[in-house]
Amino acid sequence: MEWYVMVLKRYAEFNGRSRRREYWMFTLYNIVIYTILYLAGFLTIRSGLGFVFFGLAFLYALGVLVPSLAVAVRRLHDSDKSGWLILIGIIPIVGLALIVLLCLDGTPGDNQYGPNPKAAAAPPAVA
């Protein structure tokens, strides 16, 4: 849950780098929340309450749109790619390459987008 909250705290920060774990844990939590809201909507559609859940799912999607874009841009920065590459996701078939780019390991050490986030999370060496 800390990875999800970390992304929300860095709400509109498009600078810097994000680890793979940060991006994919945020994505996993989003998928779980969407699934729960849509499933609740489909199960309660006959009572008329389903539209409330679909509305909540829509509002949630709007609420996490900017953090989702920001963490994806930071993830691309970690592998030393421009954040503008996120736009290839809107091209059919070719957009699947974005998934590959988001799965790549980050560049070791510092790059033009900042210090390695893994280095900051690594335990100190014992002398």
C-alpha cells in the first residue's frame, strides 16, 4: 500500500525517476479498485444502485489520471527515455511497445533525469 500512497503524494510530479515496483504496484492497486467498483456495479445494476458504482469508478478514474500519467513518465525517465514516449500508448498495436518500455530496468547510476531511485532505497554497505 505504501507504493500506492507514494505515487499519490507525488501527484503531479513529472520530474525525476520511479522504480518498476512503484509503477507496477500502483497499477495493480488501480486494477483491483476498478475491478471491485465495476463488479459491484454489475451485481447491483437491477436495483438501480449499479449506476452509483459506475459513477464512482468514473470519478476514481478521473482522480488517478494525473498520478497515473506522472508515474508512467517518471518510469520512462528511469530507463533514460523521454516522458513524451507515453504518447505511443494511443497508437493501436504499436502502443504495446509502451508496456515493454515500462518493464525495462532503469539505468544504473544517475542519468539526465536524476539519481537512481534504487540507490536511495538500498541498504548501507557494512564496512
